[in-house]
Amino acid sequence: AQSVTQLDSQVPVFEEAPVELRCNYSSSVSVYLFWYVQYPNQGLQLLLKYLSGSTLVKGINGFEAEFNKSQTSFHLRKPSVHISDTAEYFCAVRSDGNSGGSNYKLTFGKGTLLTVNP
Amino acid sequence: DSGVTQTPKHLITATGQRVTLRCSPRSGDLSVYWYQQSLDQGLQFLIQYYNGEERAKGNILERFSAQQFPDLHSELNLSSLELGDSALYFCASSVGPAPLHFGNGTRLTVT
């Protein structure tokens, strides 16, 4: 079984400040991790992913995340945020099921609402 | 644009009714996933289809059912609707182990 915990439900920051959105996961198998962003009244958009290789992953819009296996974490960071980054951010872990390699459902955290204030 | 199309965007109906939500996956994607998003439950996985066959089930109620057709589009059927079924329903698609690509969702309001 797998689960994702996003430690902060809301994170308010000022424009141009750095931000870190925290994500911890639990899984009994190899993990593949994702961050998605959801703007108001829109679907989820992939920000970045970790499948293998370098533990520091760079995504769109200046975001990056670091996979830390020993701490079972995948925190999302941005050095300087903009008003336009205000959105809900979801961390997700992928489960590889037993259906011949065709089951790739994601388990999502509860989300973190990032609010960037001027 | 994710390439995943969901219709309708909004749906308002009464308790006890039945509705059908439709999803067209990205071109070439064989897997379709349905998720329900509500304020109290967050994003909950409902069901997955792969090339027409059901592959995984999540927290899907017995009143809900889905199918994937030969052209790979999928429909989610919700029946005997209750107020608590009001939510945003997302469809996502993928090919192989690639990340999921989400549609913009159908907002269902049950009155």
C-alpha cells in the first residue's frame, strides 16, 4: 500500500520569496513521484516527475524537487515565487500494479494551497 | 492543452437521477483513469481502464460504473445520485508508465 502526506494544507508567502512545499510518501515498492499544479477551475497539470536517475528534478515554471529516499520525501521548491504561482499543488506517488504492467494509478496527497501575496 | 477532453464541463441534476460523463483520452493513450475531487475527500481514484478492459478499482461506489469503448473513449455512469456525489470528476490518460495527463473535469452538482 502507498500513501502521500502533504504536511501543509496552506502556505502563504510574499512575492519573490522562496517557497518549499513538503511531501512525504510511504510505499513498499520502488517509487515514482510527481508534483501537479491545479489552477482555479482547471485540471491538473504536471509540474515535474521523478522516475529514476538524478534525485534533483527540474520542472516547469522554475520549480524543482529533490527525491530523498532515506527520508521518504519529495519536497517541491522555488527560489522566487510570483503572484501567478498561486494555485493548489499536489504530490503523487505511482503504484505499479499487477496487471501486466498496465496499471499506473496515482495516489495523491490532500494538496497544498500556495498563496502568493504582493 | 493536455489533449484529454471531458464533456460536459458542468452538470446540474437532482437527487435520484442518473448521469453520464464522457472522456476522450489523448491520442495514442490506452489507459483511462477516473478521479473524483471533493473538498472533504481530496482526489480519490475511482477506476482505470486499459485498452477496453478494467484494470484497477479504487473507491468507486456500486452506484457508479464505467466503460471504455473500442475507440478508447470512456464513460463514467453515476446513478441514484445523492447530494454527496457533488464533486469535480476528472479523467486522465496515459501510455505506459508515463505521467497522467488530466482533462479539465466535469463539475457535477446534485440538488
